Amino acid sequence: MRRLSALALGVLKHSAASETLGAMVKDVDNNAALAAAAALGAIGTDEAFEQLAPPLPEHGLKILPPLKE
């Protein structure tokens, strides 16, 4: 249920949920954490990316610079 809720918030681009989703990215349930990360990416605001960035190195991932247009 939490995974679906997180994904729905991303689809709706509900930026007010960024902090809650940021906490969910650290969830022990990997599927819930991935859903929260996907939702934050879909929301796409600076605040959402700030919530997403800190946990990435813990999972062996890094943030790449934006592509030049």
C-alpha cells in the first residue's frame, strides 16, 4: 500500500509530500524505498531532489550533472 501511495504522489507531482517521501527513501522495505525515490524523481522540484540526493551514496549510486540542452 505504501508503494502505491508513494507512486501516486509522484504521478500527481505532489511536491508537499517531498519530505515524507525523502524519509521513505531510507525505508528497510526496498520496494517502498524505490517507489519513494521514483516519486521524488517524478515530482522533479529542487526540494524533491534535495530529499533524494543524500541516500543515494548509501546504495552505491551517484548523482550525475544535468545534461546540457
